[in-house]
Amino acid sequence: MNKQKISLKVDRAISELRRGGQIVISDFRTGISVLLMAAEMIDSKSIDDISQNASSNANLILSSNRAKGLELNTNNSPCSIIIDKEWSINDILSLCMPLYKHSKPKLNGVIFENLNSITSICILLLRQARLLPAGIMSIISNINIEKTCEWATSRNYIYVEDSHINSFEPHNSKNLTIAVRAKVPLEATSNSEIVVFRPKDGGNEHFCLLIGKSRNIKNNKDHSHNPLVRIHSQCITGDVLDSLKCDCGQQLKESIKLMAKADEGILIYLAQEGRDIGLLNKLRAYTLQEDGMDTVEANLALGFNDDERLYYPAKEILDLLDVKSIRLITNNPNKINHMSNLGIKITKRIPIKIKPNKHNEIYLQTKFNKSGHIL
């Protein structure tokens, strides 16, 4: 199966999960197939429904980070929890995320899963869908794995294999094409244009802003251009609403000013809201921060890593622009490491200095203390 078809299958599985549907996943390494749905999308009939469809009991699966939040020692592996028939929807949801004024139910059975298990594959797909990394999973019994696809198709389930999910993100980034480019004058400079990159499978679009001499970057055949580059992840609250909880909007504007002053630069804007956990989950994290957690603690409490971003799309955008070497505007050493590992030469780090305010002091301190940012 070609890469585009693989991306399309996973994208359809993601859409089905996000609308509350059940999908079938097969793991040919272990010979196991399961029915999966997003735990946050359950209703009063979901548990019985998925159990009857798969002819086996349904378990709640959680990421290793969420398991730690429940004080379960899973040795950094995901876990499965036996669902008590007496549990309410809020009982289940309280295990998936901190639930305001709701006590977690007593656990009567926890299975520590292998890092390479189908449970890990399910958690990965839920994360790729920007859903909580918590699912309702039921093993499909009495069906040979070779016939699972046929079984799923006959019942109108979306079917996907573990290998498709594992390869989705790196493959998906290589599907980008330049869809349109247009001159867009900005307050900082009128010599600028926006280039939109569209995935061939219809996924999230990314864009970049080209400023000054970098507008002609494709014509530089000797590859000597070493542009200023800012890789910026979408932050609607900061970039659009000028939120004081973070420094994202300030970093974005300051980067554009630096590029305008130099009359060259590339600002890559990735559709990775909330360090790629999505706007809804970012706001869930905000509510936890109101109760005293910092940014990292809130993300971990929801089951995510402190930073879920991947930089495959940024590498693909630079490749499409024929850029091999950059001066990167960032305070984040991890971003330098990621881009270097993907084959982009970083000749210099350009820091951004932002004046803190009373609302983002803890946020910036957490960046420094826990995420290794140079402030």
C-alpha cells in the first residue's frame, strides 16, 4: 500500500474517533485485533455496545503519564483497567483526566501493558487525533487476524493496521505541496508573502511567511542562503487574542520584526496548537493550572507528554523551499536538536528576549526549569 493510501486510512480512523465512533486496529506482530473508541466520547451505552460488538469485555486504556497521575507504577508503560459495571460516565472520565469535584473510583484490576503492545498503538492514534490519550478497547475474539479486515468492512468499521499508525506522522509530512503563494503586506514590512502547504491527503494545512530576500529563495541555486528562520507552533490564545498566559504572541511578533529589520527570513507556522495537544486540551490544561499546576504538570495530568510536537512538517517545508542551512530564532535547545536530527544545519541560534508579566511568570519559569529553555 502506498504512503498516500496509508495516510488516508489513518486520517479516516482519526475522524471516526473524533466523532465518537468505533474503529478496528490489527497488530500483526501479536495477532491481536481490537475495537477502539475515545474514552472522552462515551455515553451510557458505549461500554455494552463495544463489548457486544467485539464479543469480549471492554477495558479502559491509559497512557503511562496518566497512569502516573493515578499513582499507578507502570514502569513508563500504558495500562488497561477493568471497567466496573457500576461505574458512571464521570467515574470513567475521572480516570482519564482530573475531574473537578469528582472522586476517582476504586480500581479492582490493572494490567500493565508492554510498550510495544497494541494498547500503545491505540494510545498513539488517540494522541494523533488530539484526543485525550485514553480509550475504551475491546479485543475482537473468535476472528482470525487475517480475516479481521473483511469482518470490519462487513460491519462498516474503519480498519487500520498498527504499522500504518506508526508511520503516519513521518509519511504524512512528506505529502505536503505548495498550494498557493500570495503577497501579504504586514505592519512590520510590505515586502512579504504567505505560502500555504497542503497535505495531499487533506490533513492540516501549514504555512510560512517569506520576508524580503527570502521571497526569492528558490532561485538561489548555490544553496548559499542561510536565512533567519522561526518555527512557530499555532497558539490561538497568544497569537490572535494576545493572551498574557504565555509568550507565544510576543515571540511571533518579535520574530517578524527581526526578519523585517534584516530584510530576509522565513517564519514557518505549524498547525500544532498547544504543543500539539489541540486547543480543547490546551484549555483543559489551563483549568488545571488555575488549581495550581504548572504547564508541564497539567499536560502530564491529562496523559500527554509535556511537549507533543514533531518537526517533520517544518523539515518538509524547508526542503520544498530548497533550504538546507538556517539561523534559527528560538530559546528552545530541543527544537535545535530535532531539526538537526532531521538533517537541517543550524549555523546559529538567535535568542528572543520577552519581558514577563504577572500572568506568565510561572509559565516562563517552568519553561526554564523543566523544559530547558534558555531565557
